[in-house]
Amino acid sequence: MRIRPYRVAAAVAVACAAVALAACGGGGGGNAAASTDFQSKLSDKPLTLSFIWFEWPPAHALEELGKEYTKVRPNVTIKVNTVPIANWHDAIFTQFAAKKTNFDMPILDSQYIGEAVENGNILDITDFAKKYVDRSAYDPYFLAAYGQYPQTKTGEPTPNSRTYGLPLMGDTWSMIYRKDLIKQPPQTWDEMIAAARQCQEEHPGMSGLAFHQANATDAAAVTYNTVNGVYGGELWDPAKKQIEGIVNNAAGKKAMDVLVNQMKPLTPKGSGNWFIDEVNAAINQGKVCIGFQWIGAMPGLLDPKSSKLGTTKEEILQKLGFAALPKQDSDYVPLGGMGMHISKYAPADHQAEALNFMKWFQQPEVQTRWAQLGGVPGRKDVLASKAFLDAAPYNKVFTDSVPRLRDFWNLPQYAKLVNIQTTNVNAALNGTEKPDEALDKIASEQQAILDESK
Amino acid sequence: MADTTITPPSRAGLTAPPAARRFRHLTDGRLAGLFIAPALALLLFLSIFPLLWALYLSFTDYSATRDVPSNWIWFQNYTDLLSSAEVHQRAITTLIFVVSAIALQTLLGFTIAYLISRRTRGRGALTTLFLIPMMLSPVVVGLFWKFMLDAQFGVVNSFLTTLGLGEAEWLTDKRLALLSVIVVDTWQWTPFIMLIALAGLTAVPKYLYEASEIDRASEWLRFRHITLPLVWPLLLIAVLFRAIEAFRLFDLVYILTGGGPGVSTETLSFHVYKTAFLGFDTGRASAYGILMVIVVIVLAQFYLRYLNRLQER
């Protein structure tokens, strides 16, 4: 038989197509809804339960906590894989797109849930949660924001919502102020700006403020949302799916004006691309009077090796004070933190182990240990406990802030919406767009995204 | 006289050796087909198939993450992209970047190559030294330039302050951010142009220079009428390669500025990335990619025709 070149090419093309089809087909062996009799599926063979998160101190704390879990389940090793924060969403959702994940438990930002649920990427754990989780032990806002979908109002649970995750790490912004330079933490946002300005004028070489301004993930967007909340603004009307005319109403414009024209001039030169690490570095270097940071990133402020504020943690704490965000026309603070979820594409024994980990994690003593390692737990009793409040000097800020939390939209379109917001707020902060124009652009572009999805 | 004529043995008495008999169905043609099959398979699997698949997806509203069937929407993605003000803005940014970066790299690369070619001692060491930036990963280059250009902690501003020139916001000022990306790209890729230009310069026949010396031609005349015309075609090929690379710039923008401030440094490739991975509009991102491939192919064709005409002269 004579082999003709076109036959070779055709055979290769068929093979390619077969491989591609196989790649496009569903992988993994899990079910869409978690079973409540997961314990019967637990394996005694060596197993690595892998998480995926972004690189920051709580990720290492979680791996450390995993050693406690290994004491209960000696055949299980907990591995927390991390990616740079800018790649966090993509690292998870590109694997979801391939319908095959190298992680069992994705740590999803509260706003990613909608996208993951609508695409069928994570397990429905409603029945599991009803049976094994004491939901009264949590602030309902946490359960809603970190695990439930859909929500008619951001963060608030609704009767029809299903559960897709449980709180892992609570978080919000804290105000960090130089208590050696500013005697009392400012109580209102206007007072805070005045105190920062005065401190900057009195201390040449220092800047009044440091906050997130970067054009990455939700950096600049959270900053605007915070000021928007403080000045009585709203991000949207969830019932009508309306953004235009709400985010850019009078309160929203006032917030943008305060951010760009009053706060930005008090920040260090060139800080227009700052995010978590840069704000920490500026505070550690003694370059700013007041900073705003996620609580989860604060262990970096107390490390004498990277701080010029003192040679010991105690010396640093003589200069740094932590307080809940000042109020103004309203008292919202941004909800950070994340829930833990289970990949639909993980093998069945890994899914069972993940559910067992979730059950184990709900225990008060485990959550207390989590707090001691640097995590922020979700249980109300632990948040109010002395053990938690004494574990870190900024933990009280979180406990005080819980009733004031407000989150973004947790819609499937979140990634597009937040990109519009971050890009345009960053543009306004760096002078490439006028504040009002940037806000109107945010409103119209976000509205177009929501209208497309109606 | 000895008889040197060799009488060939009769064919009837010959039998093929066992191995040849076993593989006699392997004719030259079949063997050639078998040899190229692995390379062809790789090419089909890694290049042709993804391209065709992307072409197919570009006519659909497919999303890689949504568990719903895609719809065939004909040229909707293409018309949306071609009429989008956002895409036009990114195209202008990309054009400014490509023209500025390539002009700068060509000028510097050729100048360095010309100066090196005139040296007799240390030419190899100098060439190796100049090539180092090109050997580095663009991500590594982006990261260390990001640190160096940082307005507060960076060595560049520190140096400028020492000289009394003040500080600049290299990565966050809308007028400087794109310039910074151009400078970093130039730092990394000038050696490529230099290398090609150096190859061209060393290939210029010595006798042409000797003849021009006899004719008492000035240095400028020699450069204008001998060096440049002979190196020019090779230089243009280097420019073509660099222009294609620059046209799809992504890594440096991603690391250095994230496309900011605002969208002032967002290139087409960066915008494709956002389209593909923020919201996973896979169909539209595929159309975007196909459009970029078409632009490169069309421009490269014009360029190659010019190059061919130049060589025919």
C-alpha cells in the first residue's frame, strides 16, 4: 500500500480533533451538588488536599493550620498553592474553563461566586451546610457574601439562595495611623483628611496618606467604593440592575471629588500604581502619616526586619495605631476576605476530603487557632473572644467593622464590572481623566454590561 | 594491456539482501512522508489547528467558561471590534509604541553595530556584553525596571535627585508611562537590531572600501554609497521581525504599568488579554486575535514586496 502525504495529514488532523474534543469534554469526577454522606467516601490513602489562593500572609497561615488537620487525618496533607494577586482570578477561571483543575479548593473572592456558580464550576453545598454547619454561629452577612448565590441585595442572604462556600477569611480595610504623630484617631473622614494634611505639613519628607490606587484587580475600585460608601453613595440598585444614575449620583460625585482632589494630593509622588505591598512598604519606611490596608496584609507591618519604625514589634506598635475607618455621611466599610469552595472537577475522594475539612474548620477551637496564626475567622463567638482580640493589635478593628461591611456586586459579570471601575478610578487618580468624566464613564460602561446580561 | 572492462553480472542471478526485502514497500516517497509526519503533526497540532479553531470561534459568541452552547453570529464580533472606539484607542497606542520603539532601536542598534564594526580589538567581548539584555526574560526585565523606575524607591529617581534634576513619575504619569515602556523595550531589543546590522556590516566586501579610498571618497560618502545600501536590506528584515514582535507587545505592559494610568499604555495584545480573560468573551477575543494576525500578514506582505524590489535593483 502506498502512503500518500494527504492521508498522513488527514490522519493527523483527525487525531488533533480527537485530542481537542477530549480536552473540551468534561474532566474530573465530581458531582454538581455535594453529598451529605461524604464521610463514606473519605479515603485512607495518602492524599494532598490542595487550595489555590494569592500570595499573602494568610495563605501561609492556612498551610500552617493544615498541619493541625493532618493530626486529625494523618493521611492528608494540606497544600496551599499561591499566585500573584493580579493573576488570582485568571489562575482559577482558566482552569475552570478547561474543566480540569489542579486544585481541590479554590479560595474565591466574594464577588467571584456568581461567575463560578453560573458556569457550574463549584459544588453546591447547601445540604451539607444545613446538616453540618451551625449557621447561627455566623453573621448572616458572612454566610451570604462568602458563599451564597444569588443575592437580591449584595451580601444579604435571600430565601432562594443556595450555598456554594463557607467563610474562610474575613477582612476589611483598617486605618493605620502614626500614633506618635497623630494623637487621636480621626473620627470622621473630613477630620482624617485634615489630620493627614497637618501631619504632612508638620513633617517634611512625609506624605499624609497612602492607599490602593493600582490599575490591577479591584485595587483602585475598592478605594473608590470605600469613599463612596463613607459619603453615602451606592454602587447600584440590585433589584432593577441599575448602575447609571446611582453610582454617579451627587453622593458618588462628591466621593470621587474628595478622592481625587483632597486625598490624592496627600499621597506620595508616583503612588498612582500602589497596591498592598507598596502601601505596606511606605508605612514601614516611615514615609506616610495615615495608610489604609486590608487586615489580612497587616502582619507585614509588624515585622521588624522590613520596618524602619522599630527594631522590635513592641517598638513598632509604639508608633503605629489601628482603627476602624472614620465615618462621614454613612458608615460603610469595604468587605474583603474570601470563602472556601470546592472544585466540581476535583476527584470524588478529594471532594469528600474538602467537605471534611470544611466541617472541621467550623469548630471554635480551630477558628481560634486560625486567628492565632494570622487568619480572620467568621464565627461570631470567636470574633468576640479575648483569644481573637489579643491575637493581633488590629483584630479589634475587624470585630468593630463587621456591622458596617458592604461588598461589591457578586454577579457573573463581576470581572468586567470591576475592570471598568479600577481602570477609570486609576485614570482619575493619575490625571488621565477628570473625576466626573471617569465616574460617568464607569456608570455608562457598567450599565451596558448589565443590560447585555438582562 | 589489461582488460579493465567489468562485465555486469546478469540480473537474474541477483537477490535482494534480507533487510532490503523486508522494507521494500518503503519507497523513497513513503520514507519521506514518514520522516516529515512528526513535524507535520506538531505543526498541525500546535499551530494550524489552534488557528483554525480560533477562526471558527471568532464567528460565534462562545465563552470558555459558560456551560451553554454557543451561537453562530457570523461577522458580529468583527464588526463590533472594528467599530469600537476602545479598539481604535488601543490601535493608536500600539502604533505609537511600534513606530517609536522600532525607530529608536534601529537608530541605536545600527549606530552601536557601526561603532563595534570599526573596532578590531575586543569586538567579540563588546558584542557579547551588548547582547545580554536580549537573553533575559521580558518578565524579569519588566520587574527590575519596575523597581528601578519606581517614583519613591527607584534608583532612577534617586540618581536624578542626586544630579538636582528632580523626580519623575515614570510609570504613573500619562505622558511618561508609554515613554517608559518604549525605553525598556528599546533597552532589551536594541541588541537584536545591532546583531543583524553587525552581520551585515562585516559582510560588506573590503575591496569596495579600498576602491573608495583610492578614489579619495570621504567617510560620509563611503557610508552613504557603500555601507548603508549593502546593509539596508538586512536591516529591514530585522526591523520587520522587531515590528511584528512589538505589534504584539504584552509582557512589558502587563508587568510595568498594567495598561495604566487608565488605559494610556494598553496595547492591542493587552486588550485581547482582557477580552479573553476578564469575562471570558472567547469568541470576541478570537476575532480580535484573527484581526491582529491579518493586520500583521498584510503589512508584512507590503513590506516584503518593498524588500524584494530593493534587492532586485
